[in-house]
Amino acid sequence: MATQATTAQQHRFSFLRITIALQTLTIFVQAISAGLLFTTEYGEVLHSVGARVMYGASMLYVLAAVLAWRPGGGSPRQIWYATGFLALASAQVAVGIAHLPSVHLPLGVLMFGLSVLALARRR
């Protein structure tokens, strides 16, 4: 029984790591598509689609944090981190729609840095 519980706990934490890595990757792709936004005609579409994927990855991170915590394994601190990141992602989308690059770009850099930090902390 103890090995089954340990294995299930490891799977929950690996799912959490995967979602953080996915989130970090999508933010990095957003930075690339932001550069394409200014240089190509398809950059706007790519950046718009990427924003939706990044937001979905942030929601998936919240779900993974809840699943890692709820069955008795992890700390609820991850839920706070994931929820805070989802709030940042919501602000990022709102600021992007409002076309405020003076806020949108630094917030994107902050989000990438925080996501890399969360990923490094989970390893």
C-alpha cells in the first residue's frame, strides 16, 4: 500500500512539473511570436492563438496544483502560486487587448521569470 501511495504522489508531482514546463514554454513562444508580430503579416494571428494557449496552460497549472495538494500529498502553497499566475495571465490578456505595450511587455517578462523560477523550484 505504501508503494502505491508513493507512486501516485510522484505522478501528481510530475504532472505539476509538466504543467509548469508547458506554461514556461508557451510564454517563451509568446515572446517569439511578439517579435514576429512586428516583422511578419501572420505574427498577429500567431500571437493571438499563443495567448489562448498560454492562458489554457495557466489554468492547467491551477488544476495540477489542486490535484497535487488535495489527495494529501503536497502543500497548498502551489495553489496560491498557480492562482497568482492565473491572475497575472488574466491581467496580461486584458492589457494586451487594451494595446498597452508599456505594461504588456514588462508583465510578460515578469511572467516568464516567475514561471522559470517555479520550474526550477520544482526540480
